[in-house]
Amino acid sequence: QVQLVQSGAEVKKPGASVKVSCKASGYTFTSNYMHWVRQAPGQGLEWMGIINPSVGSTSYAQKFQGRVTLTSDTSASTVSMDLSSLTSEDTAVYYCGRARGSSWFEAADFWGPGTLVTVSS
Amino acid sequence: DIVMTQSPDSLAVSLGERATINCKSSQSVLYSSNNKNDLAWYQQKPGQPPRLLIYWASTRESGVPDRFSGSGSGTDFTLTISGLQAEDVAVYYCQQSYTTPHTFGQGTKVEIK
């Protein structure tokens, strides 16, 4: 069965960086792209970017361009999301979501449980 | 960016009655090469990740009850819950994947009347 296991909650100071990982199992890791989506407390869903785990190609939302980096480690079946220059507005639950297929245009059919990142001085 | 606008923001429906959620995109999300709309619907319950209900505007994801249906094309879409159950209380989001960023609607909260 498909499983996405995310790294644990983080508390960071403003200006710091955070790395959230998402380990996939139960399917061929390189056959499906991976989305990253975040949700601030009490707010809606916000799409951040997508990665092709096979070759590491990425597409980011303009809002996060220059601050976010998605990477893939095929040997570990893991994708990671690095977010730098954190502010309190980055406090949110960060989700990875497996795209239905190997394209930029597929919805996410399986999701990780989410990782809470808290930015506070 | 494509702006996704849902209506209403919230609705209360009696058990067994129909719930209808609308989603409008600021430009067409119909992919002409395959005639499919890159529009998905998700359900999210408190403390849980989103759950995919519908993709390509009207294709139900495996395991989703058939009381959930999606319709529409181009810029106007609808999610219908026919016969609301207590477990359907949640926030529902539409999302376009026609172009990046894959924007979401603001969400519609469905409650029991």
C-alpha cells in the first residue's frame, strides 16, 4: 500500500531554514511526481511546488521562488522540501502529496500526514 | 495565476439532502489535446490531510462513495454530494492543475443543519 511518511515537527527562529522530508513506499518511487502543499493555521491549502523524483526537475509557485528547493533521493525513495528565510507567516502544516502519474498536471491521490513547522522567536 | 473561487464559503445541509458546491476558474482549465478538465476536488477533515475525491472534473477516485459527483467544463464546475451523511462534514477544495501554480479555491465548509 502507498505510504508517505514525513519528518517530525520543527520549531525554527525567524531567518532560519527548515527541511521537511517525505519517504515514499508501496509504489515505484520514480513513476509519480510529488507535490508540496502547505496550510497555515485555520487557513486553506496553498500549493508550493512539484518535483519529478526521477530526474529532479521542479516547478515552484512564484511566491516561493528563491526560497524553496525540492530535492529527490531515489536511493532512499525520499523527496525533501527546503524553505529558507523563514518568517512567522511560514508557520504551517506542510504536506507532500503524490501526483496520480508522471506529469506536472496530475492531482494528488495520496498524502503524507503533514509536518508542523512553527516559526517563532 | 489562475484564481479559483468557490461558492458558498459554507453551507448547512440536512442529513440525506443534497449539497452543491461551485467552483469557478479565472480562465479555462480544459486541456484541448485530450478534452479533459484539469480540475480536482478534495475533502479535508480537521487534523487530516486532504483526500482526493474527483479528478478530471468528473472522474471519481477509487474508493470514493458514489454520492460524490463532479461536473462542469471550462471555467465552471460543481461538486455534488447526493444524500449528505454525517461523515461528510468537512471542508471541500477545488484545485486546478492546468498550469502552475496549481491553485486551490478558498474552501467550502459543509455542516449538518
